[in-house]
Amino acid sequence: MMLEVQGLGSHYGRIAALRGIDLQVGEGELVALVGANGAGKTTLLRVLSGVQPLSAGRVLFEGQDISAAAPERRVRLGIVQVPEGRQVFAPLSVEDNLRLGAYLRSKTEAAEGMEHVYAMFPVLKQKRRELAGTLSGGQQQMLAMGRGLMARPRLLLLDEPSMGLAPKLVEEIFACVRALKTAATTIFLVDQNARAALAVADRAYVLETGRIVLSGKGADLLANEQVKEAYLGL
């Protein structure tokens, strides 16, 4: 397993945000985490990135305990998060935003990464000289994903990539996620769009009020009556 989470807990002050989380992500897998707003999905990604401390359990990456590792060390190991809300650097150009994603990489690696990103997101190449803040929401999401890919992640953490986007743009973003999966990128995907996330996932977990309540193959959870009622509106 590339990522193993064992008995993980995390608190905000005295409030337990996560309790007893156990999950795994294998190399080359796309694993989804779905749940209602406020269930703790983003908190879990923040713990995996090292920006939110854990209060119990441990996190293993390729067999190495990184529970106490600083965020920058995790990036060097290959754990890269694409944050919720995109968080592009609005006053900088598209190309400069991408370059910032490669700050730990050599010039050659950065150049190769740029070509890879432009091949995946041609609109970014067209707009590479424009300010990131002038892009549409969907284009900013593509830029945020491209910036993450510039770091050459071994594990890509995607936090709500479809949030706030029109249905057509959601389809485009998930098409990109499927392309990354086809290219054997290891992905841990968090999204409130349970239908889209489960449809693309190899395996998935359902999070409720800080606890994992269901897990299984993405297709099996998509057909699960409890999931249909709670998250798919069926």
C-alpha cells in the first residue's frame, strides 16, 4: 500500500473532527472519500498533507511513518494536494502559477512537466500569459490541478475538484481525473459529488461525522441503497 491510515483522530480544540479513521490507498489506485458537508473530508486531507495535526493513530507512506513529518517533507516524498477552492495566485500568470508547482524540481523536470500539463489542459497553454485571476472557475480548477502535477506527485490529493462548477465543467474535470487514473497516477479524491466520485473510483469510503461508516468498490457503493438514499437523492 502506498498510503495507510491507522486509527487516525484529529481535533479542533476539544472538538473531535476525525475519530478512528482506517483507510488504504494502493499504488496506481483511485480511491474516493465521499460524505456530506462538514463530515471531516477536508480535515482528513489536511492531516495527510501535514497542515492539520493528528491527535491519535498514524499515517504511513510507502511503509514509512510520516505522522509527525512537516508539510514540506511530505511534498518532497511526493504527497501533493490540490486544495479546495482552487486557491490559484490570481495576480500571477498561468505559466508562473505552474512554475510555482515545480519549485522542488529541476529546470528540465519543470519544462517536461509544463509540456505534460499543456497537453492535458490545452486551454492553459492558450492562456499561459494571462493572469490566473481572469480565468473562469473551470479553468482555474484545471490550473490548480496542473500546478499540483508540476510537482510530479506520487500521491495526488484532490479536494473537491468539482465544487462550484456547472455540470458541463464538472464532466470536463472528471474526464481529466479519469485521464490521470489511466496514466496510473495514484489519487485520493474527496468530493461532495458522490455520484461522479464513486463512478470513477476503484474503491471508496463514506465518511459521516468524522467516522468511516462504509467502504468498498466504487461501483458497489454507487449501487448501495444506503448511499443512494443519503448521497444520491434516490
